[in-house]
Amino acid sequence: MTLRTGPTLTFPELFRLPVTVDLRTAARALGMSPGTAYRLVGRGVFPCPVVRPGHRYRIPTSALMRVLEVDSRPVSLDDVEAGAEFAGRFD
């Protein structure tokens, strides 16, 4: 998955994230520099739980969403219409 190169993630980018993200992606979502993110992890005060499998830091996307106070993915009218069309196939 390719993310745009801007300083912060957009909502569509946020909702396309995998189950876990690297520290740089989490930093972008939180609007901080990677250097700040690494310093916070080093001090044990990064705002999300951090998992370290091997030498890499991974952040669960669900925890990142909670910190950003994003309760769930927004539902668009297209989603509702597609769901209704799909359900109509079984009538």
C-alpha cells in the first residue's frame, strides 16, 4: 500500500491501514515527526502501545484509532446503497 508523502494522513488513508503500522506511519497519523516518535518510544511514553517484533516497532492500528478518537469507519451513502443492493439479491 502506498501512502501519500504529506505530513499527516487523511481519513481515507487512515481507514486503509493494515492491522499494524510502522512507527513512521503512526507518527504521521499523529502529526509528529519520526524523530519525536522514536524519542517518545525510548522514554516509554508513546501515546499508543508499541510492539517490537525483532528490531522493528509496530503499532496496532486499533490502538492508533483510539488515540485519535476515531470510533469507527464512517459509512457513506454509496456503502448503504451497495449493501441494500447486495441484500436485495436474497429477497
